[in-house]
Amino acid sequence: AQSVAQPEDQVNVAEGNPLTVKCTYSVSGNPYLFWYVQYPNRGLQFLLKYITGDNLVKGSYGFEAEFNKSQTSFHLKKPSALVSDSALYFCAVRANQAGTALIFGKGTTLSVSS
Amino acid sequence: NAGVTQTPKFRVLKTGQSMTLLCAQDMNHEYMYWYRQDPGMGLRLIHYSVGEGTTAKGEVPDGYNVSRLKKQNFLLGLESAAPSQTSVYFCASSSSGQRTGELFFGEGSRLTVL
């Protein structure tokens, strides 16, 4: 069975500091990995994805994520946080097999203080 | 562009009542999904559709029914609402199934069952 874990319910950073939101996964075979962001009272928005190729993936709003196969991780990062980055972030994983579903983590609330 | 539109946005039901949530997308996407979001549980897939006239069960299908009579619409029905179905419901669509995982989400429908 596939699963995804976001070990931190909340991450607090100061504006201008680097941020990391952690994600680990478990799937059979090669994974497809994704990050989505949700602002209050809104739907989820796609940030970035890893399908294959370069382990460092760049996405929207200056975010990037690094795929680490040996550690089964896909942490979201940003070099310099903005107050406007404060939101709920979801990691999601899907196995590279027909018929498997996209599984979401429980979400991590990012709070950036000024 | 409207994208994915959900109606209604808010609804209060009494236990045992029935209702239907409507999802409409104007992007000509083949795939559509219904998720529910509950605090601390991330998003869980209820039902999905891979094309007009098709539906399939997701992770938590019990108590819900769906229909996809037209490509642009995906309806989620509750035949006899229960308090456990109090949640925020999100519809999503994608052009290539969940293989690439880039889902487009609606704004959500907040349902309270008393």
C-alpha cells in the first residue's frame, strides 16, 4: 500500500529565512510526487511535481523540492520565506502503476512571521 | 476562466436528508474527482470518474453516490446524510488522469450535518 507522511503539523519561520516542509513516502516501484498549497477557504493549488529526471524540481512562487530515493523523501524548500507563503501545504504521492490513486498527506501549516 | 466550479458552497442538513453537490469544469478534462477534507486527515478520495458515463470508488465511498452524465459535470450525492459526513468537499479535474497528478480544484463545499 502507498502512503505519505508529513511529520510536522506546523512549521514556523521568520520572513527572509529559508524554509523546509518535510515529506516522506512509501510506494511500490517508482513514485510520482507532488506538492500542493491551500490558502484559507480556497481549493488546493498545484506547486510542483517529480515524475522522473533531475532530483531537484523547481515550481511556482520560488518553491523547489528535492527527491531523495534512498531516504524516500520529497521535502519542499524555499531559500527566503515570505509572509504571503503562510498556508497549508500538502504532499501527495502516486505509484507509477495503472489504476493507483493519488494519496495526500495530512498537511503542514506553514506560518511565516514578519 | 471559471475552471472548476462547485455548488453550493455551504449547506446545512439534518440527519437523514439527502442532497447533491454539483461540480462543473470548463477545461474539457476527462478525469474528475471528489475528495473530502477533514482536520488532521488530509484529503481522502471519495469517488472519481475517468470519462463521461464512468465512475469508480475511491478510498471512502460509503454513503455517497456519483454520476457523470456529461463530461463537464460530476455530481456527488448523499442519500441519507449522517453527522460523520460533515466535512469540506472538494471537486477536482485533470486532463491526464492522476498519472501526472496536476489536479485543478474547486473552491470547496462546506457541508454540516446536524
